[in-house]
Amino acid sequence: MANQKNNNHSFERQLFQMADKLRKNIDAAEYKHVVLGLIFLRYISDAFKELYDKLVASRGEYEGADPEDKDEYQAENVFYVPPNARWEFLQSCAKNPSIGEDLDAAMDLIEKDNPALKGILPKVYARPNLDKQALGGLIDLIGNISLKDEGTKSKDLLGRVYEYFLGEFANAEGKKGGQFYTPKSIVRLMVEMIEPFKGRVYDPCCGSGGMFVMSDKFVREHQGRRDSIAIYGQESNQTTYRLCRMNLAIRGIDGSQVKWNTEGSFLNDLHKDLKADFILANPPFNDSDWSGQLLKDDPRWKYGLPPASNANFAWLEHMIYHLSPKGIMACVLANGSLSSQTNNESEIRKALIENDLIDCIVALPKQLFYNTGIPACLWFISRKKSGNGDRKREGEILFIDASEIGYMADRTHREFSSGDIQKIAGTYHNWRNKGGSYEDVKGFCKSATLKELAKYNFVLTPGRYVGFKEEEDGGIPFEEKMAGLTKKLSEQMAEEKKFDEEVKKQLKNVGFKL
């Protein structure tokens, strides 16, 4: 599998390695804005030039058109690029000492002529710590991408390169990188499971927009209309928000309803009235600094007051509040959310179960994330459990233990293969869909009833329900296995006690005072 991944990304990987060599003494967190900004600039220049050449040719529907008329570009959803911001002009200046100032000026010009990009593009190129010779080399490198293009439109290739670079920069940044990027295989699994084919898609902590990009890709792969989904999002980190808006723009996705403010979705919800059909999110794990003490009477806390010390259940309740009457959501959370018994969390979890909102829980393997080693899980919440096109499944929750699934993509990071995603998502769809061929698989999946959940005090850890694989325990039920282990431990403790008493007796017989 690792070889397959390397072959799929060989061009992007080589390009990233070449770009990274030009980084020199600049921190990866800074450098990503330099590189990604240039890829974005190259992308919109290519899109502009494609239409510009048609307008210059003045044939058919473009007859008599002015190639410098901004309205011509707006009508076709293409960004207008002014002369001094076009890629060919900037590449001709790449060796000039003033290239940094020229690039910053180009970004300003593009924002001025395209209000949708206002305040989004990076102006980081004139910084003294950025080696201008290396910058010129980077421009040439990105300028030559189309030379490596094998029958694919350079715009599509640039989109692929942008996506790959986002992941590599997240990897290079480690803990901080995970704040703006969710690994692609996790996002793909979430999207494949909830199938956002038509409706409103929402992410209240959207990072660089990976959930939106994958939703758009899902629609296209299933021959749907791209305008059949509408994107809504919010991000509190401004530089991450800019990455998101560029990431969406490079794919022609409308990002006008992706908003930014410093307060974030809890303190200043910018989509208060939104009821989303699909919600996808990877919020910060176990966030203790979410200002919960200021929101004690908030109407979002319908299922219990989340603790100010941990935002896990605040995120869940915030998203459920924004879920439409037939909506479905997928959320990444730390494993602690499945079993915590403190600070009202167990009461909220019980209320969500008793209100029949939880559809499926997936335990994830370790080493999937760039920014944390904390074990994680996926929560799937659904308002469609009474049917609405699916099988009626009131009073049931599907548990999937995927903690041993995936392959090591490198020394430190695990990924899901296409087959892994198909196995997990297929299990969920077979369980959820009318006429599905679902069956419990010991050690992997189990459809549990509320009665079974009550027996475990409403703890949602999949391992408690799916049990152990047949080859590991010879098919012994989980409860029987635990009873046997408990009995064996009691017998060992009794033997130890008997041995201690015998030793004391012998010592006493020889006159040793105890």
C-alpha cells in the first residue's frame, strides 16, 4: 500500500521536496503561505489565460468581446487577473531583486479587482528573511508544472499539487499543522459514510476546508451537480481561514458562506439560523479554553450543560443544534468522549442515546493524525433513524472497531486505503440501508440495542460491544471471557493469601516475631 501511495503522488512529492529545499531558514508554518500563495496565483492565472485567449480570438459566443472587460470573466466565474499580476509577467521578473515587492503588489491588485478574494491572499513575499534568489527559483519551479503535465489540464494538476502540499506542510509542522488540516483518508471515510449528495454542508471549525473539498469531489464522482450542495463554515484562525478560501477558490467552490471571526463558533456563531443537511467536523480535542463559563444559559445545550473544562460535548451539541430535521453528521472526537463519567459528560451522552440521535461509533487506529497521539473516534449523529429513505433503526447503534485497520504510509503516520474505507463505509451502509446485507462480525462490528447499552452504563467504546476476534479467543463471548478472567484472578489472589498465611505460620513456629 505504501508503494501505491508513493506512485500516486510521485510527481507531487518530487515537487514538494524541490520546493522544500528552497525553504532554507524559514519555518514551515511561514513558508507554506509563500508556496501555497504562488500555486494559487499560478492557478488563477491559468484559468484567466484560458478565457482570455478565447476572448482575443473573438469567435462564436465571444465575438466582439473585450478581453480586458472584468464582466466577461465574472460571467464565467473566472477571476480577472490584471496585467501586472499575470503569471507570465511575474515569471519574467523572477530574477529581479524587487520580485518580493512585485508579488505583494500583484496580490493587492487581484484582491482589488475581485472582491470575493478581499483580505484572503498572502502578502508575505517582501519579507527580509525570504531569500529573493530562492523565491525566484520557486517561481520557476511552479511555472514549470505544466511541463510535467501528462494529458491533464494544468489547472487540475495545480489543484492536486495544492492539496498534496497542504498535507505535507501539516506533516512538517507537526502539532500546529493538525490545527488546519485533517488527514485526507479520515475526511474521505467521513464523507463516504454520510454521502453529502445534495443540500447544505456545514463545518463549524473548518480549518483549510478539507471537508468541503471532499464533499464536492464526492458529488462529482457520483455524477451529481456541483451546485447541488451549498457550503457553510466558520474558522477562528485568520491565516487558516485564508488557506481555506484559497483551497476552495482553486477548485471553483463557492466559499462566500465560509466566515471568519476571532471569537469562533461558540461565542459568535455566524450561522445562527442554519439548519444543515450534512455536518462534517474535526474540532480541537479536549479543548479547555472554549469560554464555556460565559455560555451557561445557551439554547444549544438542549441535552445538558457541557463542562467549561472540555469542549467535546459542546461541539456535539452545537452541531446537533444546527442539524436539519433529516440531517446527518460526522464528527471526530477524542476517545474519552465515549466513556467519560465526570463533569456532566456521562449525563449528556446518556441523553443523546435516549433521544436516539447516535447512529454509529467508529473507533480509529493510532497514528492517523499529525498533531496528536490521543486515540480518536468518529461519532455519527442522525435524524433519519426513523426511516426517511433509510431502514428504520430506532433503538439501535452500530459499533465499528477499526482500531487495527490501515497501513503505515511512513514511519510515523497511518492511513486508510481505498479498500479500508470501502470496508468501513460499506458496513455502515449495509446496516443503514433498506435491504442491506448487514451481519455482526465478532471483533469488528456490532449492532447494539439500548438495553445492551444500559448494561454498560451507556459507555460507547466499540470494543465493549464487538468483542474479540474469533482467532484470538476461540469464539468465547466477551462477558464469558471477562467472567473467566475475573475468576482466575480471584483464585490467584486466594492462593497468594493462603501462601502468605502459611509463611507467617512457619516463621512463628521458628520463633520469628511478626
